[in-house]
Amino acid sequence: MKNPPQTPSVALVHDALREYGGAERVLEALHALYPDAPVYVSYLDKNGLGKHAARFSGWDIRESWLARVPFLAKNISPFRFLAPLVWKSIDLSAFDIVITSSGWFIPRGVTLGKNTRHVCYLHHPPRNLYGYATGSTYQKHAVVRLYATVINYFLRQYDYSSAQTVDTMIANSKETARRAWKFYRKHSVVIYPPVDVPKKPLLLSKDTKKLLGSLGVAPGTYYLSVSRLSWAKRVDVAIGACNKNNVPLVVVGAGKEEAPLRTLAGPSIHFAGPVSDAQLDTLYRNAKALLFCALDEDFGMVPVEAMGRGTPVIALAEGGIKETVVEGKTGVLFGNPTVESLADALVRFEKSFSPTWKKQCVRWAQQFSGRVFARRIRAVIRGADTFSL
């Protein structure tokens, strides 16, 4: 392993800044550790980030040539085969340490120096390359499937070869570490992402206090769904189960699936749209439980956020969720992404829930805090951590 100098120069690399999610929270935490490090991205979309664009103001963000071709940047999905060209054009050979925040656009192919140490924080191998659920259903079309079959063949080779440039692979869960070994034959250090686990409730504005009333729900009576409204999150299952059991559900988030989800919603379903941090804090703390139905989730920050506020989780038992939700202590797991399976889990939750779960949730969530993340990352960069899988 390459050893960095006493005061190494560091560069951060991230797929793209086009929306705000778990990967971007990890990038923020990495930047907090290395505030002087330039951040290289394929492109920056301030409109896509919306109000979250302010989080990155003042950063030294450097875009690739892709940003100068607006049509490609706005419609990158069918042009993902350009990833090798995009990243190879970014020369980071002058840096001692390069930390890649790697997900869907495979940024590990940046040009490195002979003595540059490459540390990769792997959110997940690209889901579309290996048959995992994605945010869209485009591949139901035969032409798209044919195109994807050809392109993905070459991208899988690039994905593998770029992984071999990594000196230290960090996975965001044991599930992701297993995938890294399966697809890359790379061992990983497991460091869970930094999750916002506040010690006290956020101060509430008058508007926030009115939020539950505006949604037509009372504290402690409703279930909660928090996610991007995309197909892989399977919010439709949560809506269907709450329709079936005639229980209130508050849906937080926005996305291209919002319109069809609204057509499924019965009278007990309430759409809150995007909400502020203070409003989300209120919704978490006053919910009976969080419903989380995402497919093939590599880690899943939202369930840990909920548990950190004392809210149990009812979740689909897939991927990294099995590492974060403890059956009978911090929530309930269900086996299939179907309305019937979740509806049964809701009944089991109602019968088995104990107030002690709330304290257990908070204690359990502490291990996923930003403080733990920062300590582990520093240890890895110093070379003081060991492989955990």
C-alpha cells in the first residue's frame, strides 16, 4: 500500500452533483474532513440540487468536459458509455491521496500518479450493470434492453478494471462489501455512512408545528415513508398496504413516480412533498413507524435517521437493511415487496410494539453517527484500520 506523506495533498471525486441523497451526504462528511480538497465531478446541476445547492457553496468544485455539453449532462443515462472518457480526462497525478465517492457513474477511472494512493468509498456497484433494481422501468422496452445489453457489457469491464486501481476499498455496508468481492475481487473496510442522529429535537418554527395539522394527521397515529419517489423505492407497496389496512400514511419526497403514486392513494394517504430538515424531524418523531420498501438497498440512511429519533422501522428484509434494523427490538422486517407481506407486517408491528423500542432505536443508531464515520475514515487514511470483510 502506498504511504502518504506527513501532510498529503487530497482530492475528492464524486459521480455528479445532480441531486441530494445519501451519497452526497457522504461527500459532505468527507469534505468536512478535508475542507481544502478540490472536488471533481462529472457535472454540477444546481437546478437538480434545488435548495440543497447551498450546501456546496464555497466549495472548490471542478467539473469535467461533460458539463460543457448541456444536452449530454441533462440526459446522461443513455450515454453512460462515456464514463471512461470523462474520468480519464481528469488528471489527478499531482495529488498524494485521491478519494473517490463511487456509485452509478464509476468515477474510479481518473488519471492517477505512480505514487498516488487511491481510496474508494463504494456506495454500490452500478445497479444497472449487475441486475439490481434501479430507479426506472425503462428496460421493459425491448430496444432499450438490447442497447443496455451491449453497452453494459463494456461498462462492466471498465467497472472491474477501474476497481483494480483502488489501494483501499471502503464499503458502506457488509452487503456492499460482499458485492465488491463478488464483482471486483476486492476486500473492503466496512464504514457505515454518517447519519444525522441528533441529541435533541430541532427547534420548530410555527409553520413546522402546523405541519401535522395541515396533513390531517395526529401525533403518534400515522406511518411515514421518506424517499425519492422512484420505482426502486417501492413506495407503491407502502401506499397499498396502508390502503388495505386503512391506516394513515404520510409520504415525504418527490420524483417522477409521484403522479402514478397519487392515483393509487386512498383517503388515508397524505403527500407532504419535499420538506425542511425541521419538518422532517417533526414527522420522524411523531410517526408510529417508518415504512421502508426499497429493493436491493445497499445501506439505507433513512431507516437509521428514523431510529435515531426513536422511531421504529418496518422494512423489506433485503440488502443492508438486515444490518441496520433489528427484528423485535428496533422494528419489524417483512420478506416480500408485496402489499400483502407489508400489510401482515403492520399487523405484527401493532401487536408486538413496546415503548422500550424507542430507547433501543436511539441507542442502536448511535453507531452510525457522523462522529464514528469521521474517526473510522481518519484511521483508514492513516493506515491504522484493518479489513473488516
